[in-house]
Amino acid sequence: MPDHLDGIAQTGTVTITQVSEKTAYDPGIGDLGWNEKAEDVPQPVIGGVTNDALWMLVRRFDKQMYHVKAVPDEKVVGALDLQVAEEEEFSPDKLRANLERLYVSVLIGLMAGVKHVMRLRSWNEPRRTGVWLALYLVAWWTDMILPALFGLLLVLIIFPPTRDALFPPAPLALVSSTTGNVQTPRAGTLATGDTLTGAPENHAGEAAEQEATNFVNGFASLAVGTALGKHPDGDADEGSEPSAQPIDKSLPDPSNLGTTALDAKQTAGGEGMERAKDRTKQPMEVAIWTKARPAMRALTAVADTWEMLGNALSPTPPFNHLARAKLAGVVAPLVLVTALTSSQVLIKALGAGAGFGFFGQPVIDRGLAFLNRKVPGWQRALDLRNSLLLGVPTNAQLTLTLLRIGEANKAPLPPPPITKEAPPSQPSSPIVKHEELPSDLQNSEVEHNVPPEQAPDVAHGTGKKTEKKHKVMSKLGGLFKGTTKAGVSGVLTADRVKANLGSEHAKQRLGIIPPSADEDLVDGPSVFEARVHGKIGHVIISTTATTPCVSWIPAGNKRSLATGEWEAQFSILLSDIQEMRKIGGLGWKGKLVVGWAYEREVYDGLEIIDSKGKTWTFTAMKRRDELFNRLVALVKHKWEAW
């Protein structure tokens, strides 16, 4: 256990709300509201963390984690597992998920900083800007600018109340990033304070996540592969016979649409050469895909470091404030060094360092070779995540810790609620009242953005929305949707016939599309509806048994006459689970088509690999993520993310 982790519920720092127990299949396991509305779930489920904050963490964890493997304890750096594997798998859609994570974790935070700077520069808050100017002039006059900056950073680290005092918060959507003036939110309403548009949401964090999705979609025309690439969680039908994925194989590869369209345009315009004669195309594509994986790892490292810094400065229980003290311990000497060193010496030192970096390449190469030979892996030891921030969790590691706390207290954390209704266009209570804004900001000039409904139709290159064109496109879209839906229905009907004839791949697709009148499925915390080889049944997690295990009971099985318990077709010991991988119910292209034509979700599946290398596959699961979360928290192994 890391030295800054206060522990689990028994310490009193973190508590699990006690509620009535459901003992249907796993006696002793409490149900904290797995199938209840959000307002009926005990508040808070975990002491020190609001339910909305908890659900936001879990929701983003579900999107980030697809594939985990058990690793030996000695391979884990520090006390926190779920570190990203060096051999992490790459796919365009996983790159997309990392870009969305970068938006919600990093870009929104950076934009908040930019807007604070613009507020100071705008002089819309003259008293606050005047105080900052006076302090700057004093530091400049006394040659203490660097000590003042490091001193300010030290104060912000040690005393959290100074953060709001020095930088009074205001809703991000309400402040212009170019002028610092008050602006009308781009969404047309101020329903959220931590988003750049102010858009409404049903639960905390949903608007920012939707912004991130649309942020990536905005680059779809420039990076089709990134926006619509293959999914990292794999497909249930991988490695099948040629006819095993008729839905996927009948569709073009969206990741190739951009380059194909460009080839056609160049050929039609007489600009390009024949594809077979172009000797640059394949080398350039290979170069780009070769560098894509390091680029994704760099995005992961940036997002990890940002999240760890945030969790160090504002720790969430059960983590304490020791990491913040470590950061202060690094900054404090910089205050003294810069205060005791003259500006001339600092400039000389910077100049010498720049010269050595430019002209000292042979010496640098020999030094790096010596380190690689004498201290293998020294680069990883210098990584902030493995040195200064060692033991500070990323949001994924924090979520896993909270999930484990729930399991340790026999009360699995309830999943994030799913609200099918659109969020209200106006919040029930204002995010911020006019009189609650910083006093000087109340009288600043208001900039008016164009409401969304009056925005230009950028996609069609027109200055205004063309209603007639949209009606024609809507009719064409409806025609294509009906044709596609009929085609998919035929494929799924054929799957049922193939399944009856014994096709394993067809069996794995049974039940992946819920019926149109599908009611909310009552699943969890210990019982999950799932199919195995196409047969309907339930996955049962049993933690109170003599040997904790996960079992599958086919529908219609009877209780044992000897013990009175349900007879499972097979069981997997929790201690034997070595790897878990989320799989798609359909191939990625099929999922896109079904989602568009049917306007329904596609139920996915989960693969479990045991210590003997045997693979167990559960398909057509509505609550696949919830089962994955419970198992990853219950199994006592150290995990590595792939």
C-alpha cells in the first residue's frame, strides 16, 4: 500500500454506506442501488466522494479500459498497478479515445488557465489586475521575478484556499479566451460551469465528454482513420471463416475512405499519377502508421501526468496530502536558489546549457550509451510518473482503488445511471448568479456568440442552413436507412439459421441487438445476463463461496436437490483469471451500421483467459462493463493495461 494511501473503510477515512442486502445469489453482498434511479442511490456511496464524481470516474474508466493482463508484483513500479504496458496495443479508435481523454483531462484545464490570464490582461477587473501589476513591478525592480514565481507556485501547492482567492472561479463558457470579456455561452445557455460550451447535462461530466467526442469528430474530415478506425477491444468473430462476418465484409473500410476519395479527386482533376506508379504512397503510409503508436503513448503519458498532478494537488479519499508535500519539497529549494543567485549567473548558466545541447552531441551520445550499459531502464526511472509522482494515482488507478474499496466492504459500487431523456435546455437552478461573479467582472462588456440554431452550415460550405437541402438529404437518408435495416435483418436471420446448424460464430452474434420494446434490464451486482455459445443464461459472481468464482448458469437450469443451489455449467476461480478483454458484439463496421439503421446499442461481450490458457467468452451482455469492473476489482492480481 502506498505511503500516502490512508487505507480502506476500516480506517474511518473512507466509509461505505450501509443499506439493505440482496442475498439472491451471493449472500452477504450489499446492493447499493444497482437498478435504482440516481436520486434513490445513497449519497454518498463512498465517504469524501460525491456520487456524481464517482460515476464520472467510472464512466471514463469504462471507456479507457478494454484489455488487462495479470503481471508479477515485481513488474509493477510502486504500489499502484494498472500501469500501461510497454507493448500497449494500437488502433485508430484507441487513439481517438486517448484524444478524448486528453480533451477532458488536459485541454479544458489549459483553457481555464488561458481564460484566467485573459481576464487579468483585459483589465475588466481593475482592482485585481492592479494588485497583480503592483506585485510584478516590485519583483521586477528587486530582480526577484523568478523567486516570486516559484514562491507563488509554492503557496498554491501548500495552501489550496489561495487558489480561489488569487484566481476567482467563473464558468468557463462565460469568459472569452481571446478578450477576457464576459460572453454568451456557445451552447446558448449556461447549464454547466466546467465546459467550454456551457451545454446542459444529466450527470456531472457528461457535457465535457460529449464536447470531447465532438472535438474529435470535428477533425474527422482530416483524419478519418482516427475518427472511425478499428476498435481496440476486438471482435467476437476474429479469425473466423470467410463467411463469418457478412455484415462487416459487405461494407467498405471507413479508415480508407479519406485516401480513396483524395485519389479519385486527383485522378479526375488530372493531378495524380496511377496508383500502381506512385512510389511515395506506401512508404508514407508505413511511416505514419509506424509513428502512430509512439504518438499514442505520448498522449497517454501527457494525460497520465496531468491527472496525477491534479490528484496530487487535490487528492481524493482514500489518498492523503503527502504527495502535495513532496511537490512543495521540490519547489521550495528553487525559491532559495533563484533568490540567492544573481540574474547574470542564471543567464550565463542558461547560455552554457544551450551551447552544450547544440554542440555537445558526441559527448551526449557517449553519455547515453554509458547509462544504457550501466543503468538499464534509467529513462523510466526519470519519468515523473515513476519518480516525483510515484504512488499518485491516475484517474483510472483512482477508480480501481474505489472499486476495490467497495468490494472489500461487500458493497460493489453501483454503475453510472443511464438517462435516456435529453438534459433540460435550462438548468433547474442557475450555475452562477450575476451577483456571485467576481465583483469587477459583473460590469465588464458582454460579447454575444451566434446561437447554435443560427450557426452557419459549415459542413455544406454555406453561410446559412439550407432547409430545402436538408429535407432532401433527410429523405435520402431515410431511404438508405430502411434499405440497410432490411439488409441487416436478413443477415441476422441467416445467423439464427447458421447457429441452429452449429456455426459458433453465428451463435456469438445471437442476442446482440435488443428488441425494440426492450425494457431496462435488471442486472447486478452479482447476476448478469449473458450468452455462452448463443445460449441464454446468467453469469454469477460468488465471493462468499469456499473458493470465490464466477460461474455461468444456463436459463432453465434447476437447483441441486442435495444442496439447494443452482447448478452451474462451468465455473472459473477468481484466482485463476489471468487476462480479460472486452470484445465487440459485432465487427466495428457492423456496429456502426446497426447503430445508425436500428438506432439501438449493440450488446458486447467479455473474454476471460484462465491460468491454463483456456478462453471463456460471454456475449450479448448489456452490463459487460459492470462485470469487467467487478472482476478487475475482485481478483487479487496486479493488473497491466493493454
